[in-house]
Amino acid sequence: MKLKDLPDENLFTQGHTACPGCGAAMSIRNTIRIFGKDTAVYVPASCAVVFGTTFPLAAWKVPFFHTAFENTGASIAGMKAAYEVKGKDVTVIGFAGDGGTYDIGLQSMSGAAERNDDVLYICLDNEAYMNTGIQRSGGTPFGAWTTTTPVGKKTQGNRTFKKNLAEIVAAHDIPYFATLSIGHPVDFIRKVEKAKSMKGFRFLHMFTPCIPGWKMDPAKTVEVTKLAVESGMWTLFEIENGEKKITYKPQKMKRVKDYLMMQGRFRHMSEEDIKKLQMWVCHKWNLNYNEKGAPGVCEIEPPEEHHGVTEEHREMHGL
Amino acid sequence: MFEVRFHGRGGQGAVMAAQTLAEAAVIEGNYAVAFPFFGAERRGAPVLAFTRIDSGKIYSKTQVYTPDCVVVLDDSLLDTIDVVAGLKPDGSVVINSKDAPTDIDLGMEVHTGAVNATSVALEILKAPITNTAILGALAKVTGIVSIESIEAAIKRRFGEKLGEKIGERNAVAARTAYERTVTGKSMGVKRLEQKKQWLPTHQELPVGGALVAGKTDAGLIGPGSFTENNVSGWATFRPVRDREKCTMCLLCWFYCPEGTIVRISDKGDLMTNYDYCKGCGICANECPVDAIKMVRARV
Amino acid sequence: MKHVITGDHAVAIGAKLCRVEVVPAYPITPQTLIIEHIAEFVNDGEMNAKFMTMESEHSVMSAAAGASAAGARVFTATSSQGLAFMHEMVYATAPLRLPVVMVNVNRSLSSPPGIWVEYNDSMGERDSGWLQVYVEDNQEALDMVIQSYRIAEDKRVLLPIMPCLDGFVLSHTVEPVDVPDESLVDSFLSPYEPDVYLNPEQPAVIGMLMPPQYFMEMRRQTAGAVEAAKEVVVEVNREFAKVFGRDYGGLIDTYRMEDAQIALITIGTVTSTARKVVDDMRNEGKKVGIVKLRFFRPFPAEELRAALSGMGAVGVIDRSISYNGGGPIFSEVRSALYGMTMPVINHLAGIGGRDVTENLIMTMFELTLEAAKGGKVKEVIWHETRGETL
């Protein structure tokens, strides 16, 4: 499907109460319109429950279910079982956050993956517990400020590196795993459609910036996502039947520092910590993604100036 | 007992303002409590906070229903919220507005102090954070605490959290707003009607709270009903598109987190429904041909 | 036809007869036999259900809730730690009005670890909105699975229900059970057809965030449904008796209460043993009777008041302690009997699987008789507990 062929109808309607510039809302909206009406969703405890349903208002125009936090895998498996036994052709999607996937929901997700339940699991990764007010999760990157990894006099920010969720999920030998970025629409649409066309346990790992959590200008959601990919902080790939394939190769890798400086959560980082994070990216890239023709991480370019937003707008957002 | 109700939007610091006012009252030897209404709304959505001040210990743990003073951090709230609800007749209103009190219609003639706290904040703090400036105006209008105590409380609370320098700059913002506040009687022309709410009995409530799409006399409920929620007030800026420049690449239509850029299929054109635009600016930032500019939503 | 089977086996057959559609399962002693039997039925093609091997009890109840919300008839079983582990999801299920049937095989909840009968697992869920019924023998276990679907899926109720049976004393004991014909069960129980569910053709949103201006009404509604279950339980029991020829009395049952001077309130398998003790004591001319508490939720307060009116004293057996002096049934009974003047004695016995013998039950009757005569009897008695005196 080309961009222009996407359906117009909002199955996740306007008027929802997500923060301006919400990466999760953007991802949900575009995923669900590709899937269409014969879909049912489960959302565990997260911002998406709050901004998508506040009694009696709801943004969803497809069946929506929510009970708890740590049970996305099991809940969607149960829903699917009912449709199967009733002979109904309904795609069941779970939209969980990084906390609900990397941490508290890992076991439930693993169960559904290992049973190869015929469901789509989507992890909306904004790299911390945002609904409770920005606390560190297993998906929080090295150096990031969160309220539970504060920038103190002795210790500054998160001291551990982002958990390698992809390898954990892929180790279940599921039919399809892919990482997505809202900043790369063609790749995004292709992967969502591919997941739609397949059976069995499919996992889409979406990179979804959080404006208050990342302390950044709401206009930059897409830009920061692109820069995450260009710097190697987020890599676009897919794993199909055990085979890993990079789906987007940056022309030249950008410096991790350029990505970090766009966001208040990283702005305190020392040169030493930035270097550590850059080394982590290099290592990750070299270890996993460095195939023939892929750029080397040390060939870095200076940051580009971006356009479109007025000076006043920048000022208003304290930039 | 002196009771204050703060109206703001998520992210504007209404809760911090309520706490700082309490701190100022305590500095003067009074007892004070401050608390938010814990809603589930996100950044930009209307929020409430309260402060109670008395000479002795305060036992009441309820919300404030008949305030002596109402503080409005964002005058766009006047479009959707009856901010003077329950305000005592001899009470007062403190409002962030570029207009003079006599030009502000609150639906009630009441002692009002107005200050353009947004410009004060932009000028001194270089950011539209108005919660400290508005406290200067409150000191001027109500006299419940002195401006000196407000300054001291700001330095203490903000200084502790964000560093001494920022604390001092915020104190300057409060003092500047104090000096610029204009007082007078507000207009009482049109009182905003409270939006009707669907309040079913337990027998009327659908079983298990499960909703299918429906309509009540207060509007839509259930699947797709968030369209009832006009969020235009959240926006500081709104996008304006130059039709000549637009190439209909549809990136803005794809990226918009609200889904409020719509295709008018028969005309082959795009339209932004401002009722649902929160003014994030992604469309402008991402437009490859610079066809979209962000402009102030309210001038 | 009579089958000589365990309680767990009887339960599994009950689930099969009810044509349950989704069975998320996780093993735990002494419930495991139930899901093993169901797995066999499914793999032998005798049962057309989706059997899901989950990775924990929390996921069992999550899948059960999801499947029920999507319109399926759901069955599962658990015990003790498993029930505790799914506690959050037990609470999540009832207010959403999902009529899941989950058999709990009663077993003590740690600490200390043990695998034997005690009611502190299920009684800890008393405020969850689930209905609870305790059975006396394997026949009642099977029959109550069938009745449970009728009660749970009744439009006046729409609540999950937990039939409870004593670990090992029933779960692993064989006795003759009359297994009804499938056609008879079909005539008694029609397929589950919810009005509102996760149906893409008429989408519903279930489990929305609920602000305070709606929350009390939601709680009140659930409370009303639990209350409404009382009449439904009675109706279903009556109709079941008509179709299958077995009458369990409804919310409570009584034994030789016609001219009784004192009564012992029993629950679970202790009831069965106590029936024999009553007969023996009646032969000695002692006017004693039994009130069998079947449903703990909804709690039959009025029925108890009516059954116990005029008693010289009432004894209450509790097979768990709520660390507030007595057991949970005792506090509920005493509250139900508020205003009535007879002494109420709490007999704590059999906790953690200690056997409740005929002699022990006789002692309970004797002490309750003593209290009726105005004798000095402790209000809460730890029976056969070393270091305690009667």
C-alpha cells in the first residue's frame, strides 16, 4: 500500500487526549487504519488507556479491551481463542508500552510468542514508564534522565544500556519480528501490512517518542525518530523465519551526540558518557547489522539544520 | 479561611503555583495546604489545583467549591470552563490575559486583576511558563500574601528544584507581573453554561460499563465518541498551509497524531480541522516544501 | 450412569458437558487432575474447546477474561498460590461482568507451605465480586459446574463464579458419581450469547478508565448483581432438581433442623461427616442439626437468620483463620445474626489439612450444647491445637 492509498477513516478518532506530538498516538492511528475494522485491540495499563478511553468517551472504533498491566500476551491470546472457536476472522492486536513489554509483561508476552498464538503484539517503545510520570524501564537508554534515574551530584542518569528486546523476542522463533519508525512511512506501512498478511505470533517494535518524557519540542517527534535511525540508536530491521535483514541503511551514520542534544533527557550527559553510548551503538551495529554495503559508524556527518518551525515556536517551547 | 482555585493546563505548572502560594502563606506564619485534582488528562488538557490558607491547622480534605479567589493561568480556558463557578460574590479573579479586566467577560462582575503573564514569562524566563508570574498578580489582587513572601517562596521551592539562578529569575517574573497587574471589574455579559454531562444511575449504566456506540442527551458515548472532545484550546499555535506550495505529498496527513488533517477527496485537497489540532507543529516541521507555518492560535 | 471417579475428574466431566469453548490452564496441586482430564478430552476429540497451556495463573485469568469478553464460554481451575497469583485478575473480571467459571480446589495458601485443604485461598477473594459455592461430595462438584454456568450467565447476574471443593478430600478421592446425559445438560443449559462483547460488527469498549463521577455507580451495579444472584441460585437449584432429580437446597441446606435446639454451621466435606454425627447424637436424644453453608458469596444472611431462629446456640466451623480472632465464616455469621441473642461459637478445625474426625465434630456439638445451657464456653475455639485448652 502506498501512502496515498491508506484509508481516510480514523478508527482511532480525533479528540483523544494524548499530549501534543505524541508518538504513540501517531503509531496507533496509522497501524489501526491499515488493519481496518475486523480488528480487536487490547491495551494494558498505559497512557494509551487514558488518552484512548475515559468513560464514557473512547477514540477506538474497533473493539477495545483492557484489564491490567502485565498481561498483554495472555489477554490477546484469550481474545483470539474465542474468535477462533467461534469461527470469526478477527485480527487481535495488543498495544503495550516498553514497561509493559520489557519488564512487567515479559513473561506473558513470552508465553504467547512461544505458543505462536495467532496475534499481533505491538510494543510502543518510548523508553520509560511515561504514564506514571517518567520512570526508568528496561528500555531506557544509557545516560537518560528519568525520575528514578535522576541527574544527581554523584550519579547522572541511567547507568545501564537498553535491553536487547529484539533478540529476546526473536529467540522464540516467531514468524515475524520488525522494528519500525514513524519517521519512515514507507518502511512503516510495508511492515504493518506484512504483519497483517501473516499468521502466528507477530511482533512489531515501534519507536514512539514521548514529548514530556524526552523533554523536547512536540514538533520534533518525527525528526527525532529519523535522527535515532540515522545515528544507529534505533535500527530498522526485520526478522522473518529467523533471518535478519536491515530494511533501511543510513547513507552515513550521524553522531549519537546530535540525537542526544535534541532531547532534554540527555542534555546533562558528560562527554565521557556520550562516548560510552556512541561505543555501544558502534558495537551493536558492528555485531548485528554490519553487512556488506552498510555504513561504518565512524563516518559521521555534522547535524543538519531543520526548517518549518518559526523562531517564536522554538522560543515558546523553551528551546 | 481563604480558598483559591487554580485553572490551568497540564504542563503549565498550576500545581506548583498552588504549592508555592501555600509556602508563601506559611512563611507569613499561617497554615496552608495545596493539592491538585488528580485527573487523568495529559499535557495541554485542563487541570485544577487548590490552596487553602488559615491562621490555624486546616482539617478539611475536600475540594474547594466556593473559592475566595480564582486563578486562571490560560485565558483560552474561558471558552470551555465556567471559571467563576462557586466564586464568592466578594471574591476575586486573577487572570493571565493581555486584556484589561473591564474587557474580559467572565459572566460575572467581579474584582479582577489581569496581567499578560505569558509575555512576562517569555521576557524574563524565555519560556511560556506562567505559574510564577501569576502569583505576583495574585499578591497584588488579593493581598492574602505579600509579594515579598511570594518571592521568598518561589526562591525556596524553585531554587531547590531547579537551581538558585532559576529560582531568582522566577521571583523577578513574579515581581514584574505584580507591578504590571491591572485591576478592575470584569464584565458580566454571558455566563458560560456548564457542558452537559451524562450521569447515569447504576441501573442505567450499561452492564459492566461496556459501551457500544450510542448517544445521550449530553452527546456521543462509546466507540469513536472522543470526537465530542474539542481540544482546540490546547493549541498555542496552529498550522496554516500555503496551497500554492503544497505538493500533496500527504506526509502531514500521515504524521498528524490527532488525525485532524483530512483529505477532501473530491477536491484533491487537504484541510486541517482545528477543533482537534493541539498545535504540536509536526506538520510544519516535516513539510518538505515549507508549505506549512505555525501561527499563534489566539491573538 | 454411575462412574467411580475423583472430584477433579467429576469437575472435568462437568466442564465437558457444559460445552465450554475456551480453557486456559496452568497446573497446581491438587487441581492439576482437572486440567489433565480436560486436555485428554480435547486431544481425544471428545471436547471441542480451545485448550490453552498458559505460562502462569495470572495469564490464565487474563486469557479467560479476554476470551469471555470476546464472547466465549470459559472454564478454568486453580488452587491456593495459583488463585493468589491471579488475584489482580480475579478482581478485574467480576465488575466487567464476565461469567467465567473457575473451580478452586481448596488448599492452604503459604506460608507455611502445604498442599492440604484450607479455605484461606478462596475466602481471601470474598470481596472480588465472584460468587462462591462450596461442595460436599463429588456429585455436587459435577452438578455445581453445570449450575454455575446457568447462574453466572443469567442476565440478572453476569458474574464469574468459583465452585470450591476440598483439596484431596474430594479432589483425589473416588466415589460413585452419576454422570448426566449430554442431551439432558443441553436441555438445561443453552449456549452463551452475550448482548455486548468484543464484536467487530458492533464494537464495544470494555474496561475503560472510569473517573469518580461514574465509579460509585459501577461498584453499586456489581453489588446489585451479587445480590440478584440470590434468587437466581434458588431458581436454578429448583430447576436443576426438576431435570436431574438432585436438590441441594439453594444458598444453604439443612439437616435435621426441624426440632433442633442447636445448630452447627458447616461447609464443604465436613458437612458430610457431620451428617453421620448428627444421626448418632439424635439416637442419644440430643436435638442437634446442621446448616450447610453452600454459598459464601452471595452470603445468605437472611436465610441463616430464618434457619437459626430459636436456636439455643450456634456453632460455626471455620477451616481457615482470618487473624482477627476467628474465622471468616464466623465473622460473617455473627454479623448476619446481629440482634439475635443466642451464643455463637467459632470452631476452628481442620486448618491446613488436619483431619476433622467424627469425634471432633461431636465435641463441637457438645460444646455448642453447653453454650446453649449457659455454660462457660470460649467464643473462639482452636480445636486439637497443642497448647490450647477448650
